[in-house]
Amino acid sequence: MASGTFRDCADCPLLRFVPAGHFTMGSPDREAGHQPAEAPRHPVTIRRPFAIGIYDVTRAEFAAFAKATGFASDPKCDWRSPTVRGQPINQSESDPVVCVSWGDAKAYAAWLSSKTRHSYRLPSEAEWEYAARAGSSASRPWGSRNARDFANYGSKECCAPFAGGRDRWLYTSPVGSFPANGFGLYDMLGNVWQRTEDCGHENYSEAPRNGSAWVSGDCTIRILRGGAWFASLDQLRIAVRAADPAEFRKNDIGFRVVRSN
């Protein structure tokens, strides 16, 4: 077990506390790949430490929830056997769970809360970026080094799977297959998009600056962060934002959880 990590139960995700602090959210105009959605840059203060999953929630962890609650899978995108163009991804039990909606992720967090008597939830978008940056202002935590050594992502031109070098998986990879960032968190970029609590907004105008989730606006849409196995390198930046309808289930979207207390 990595130093400083803990679980609240045998089937619970492995967590690590990240410290309180402050950072500048978003990307500067000069950053390669910068999009208007990543502006305006603004200061955010995280006033209290919080515990976050060091990995995305895995298939095995989600299976414990499904068994305990009788969770019904979606035949169009079944988390138990996800496919790409009709072909199975063939995930292992330690791959991140996919084909989960925002509501599914919330139900999983609620189940953990009931099971452990701690408060589990999705991260706010600000918490996610703070955790992903781990004190860095760079576009990627590994700097200019070969990205294939640090993340599972797609072809040069968006969007198609690709395997090369350390990134030997066309689709999802087992969690923790690449180096951790400065906070000891894995797969903050690449592998699967990660759900957040925040509602959809086109940019950061009037965004909260206290680390809380932005839960006004179009809440039929929810923000995704981190890129995925099919994303091109320009989408594999800490500041990149995406959004999808909350009810969507896709083979490239997963999540990690936060524990507030």
C-alpha cells in the first residue's frame, strides 16, 4: 500500500488526503491548446484538506456496490462488458469502471457514505484541478517528457485509440499503470474522463473561488475532466474541460470520489 493512503472498508476506494492551499484555475492564452472554456483564469482557495481516491473507481469496487444495491446495468452501455464499435474492451477488475452516468456515480458515493458513515461525493471541478495540478502551473505534470510514459491516451489526431511505448493499451488500462503526480494520485490525465459535481458552463465567468462546486446553470450537463484513452495529446492537459448530459453512459467516462470527513 502506498504511504499515507487508507480505505474505510475492504471494498472501498483507496484514498489520500491532499492539503489545503490555493492555486490559479484555468489556462493562460499562451498555453498550447488553450480553449475559451478554460478562461478567465482565477484564484481558488481550498480552505480544508480533503481525501480523494488515488485511483479512478475500479470495476471491482463498483461491482461491490452493484451487488449490494441490485444496481441495474444499461444494455446500451453495460459497465460489466463495455464495447467499442461492438468489440469488447476486455477490461480487468482493476480497470476503471465505465458506462456510468453522473447519477450512477452519485448513487455509488451515497452507498459508500451509508456503508462507512463518512461523507463521500464527487469532487468539485476546482478540487479536481487542484488535485491534478499538485502545486504545478504546467499544462501537464510531467512537463516536456514523453507523454506515452505517463498516460494512456489516443492517436495524434483526435479521436482514436493508440498503443505505443509504456502506453500499451488501446482502451482502458488498469489503474496505477503510470506514475503518480505530486500528490500521489494516478491517472489524473488519460485513461477515462472523470465526472465532477459541477453543472455545465461555457467558461469560468463568475465561477466560485472557494473550491465549491458550481451548481447553478445548466445542470442537465455536468463537467468532465482529465481526458481519456481516445483523446489526442492536446486534450491531455490539466486545464481541459468537457461536458456531457448527466444521463449519458459512455465507454470512456468514469469517476473518482472525494471524502469530506
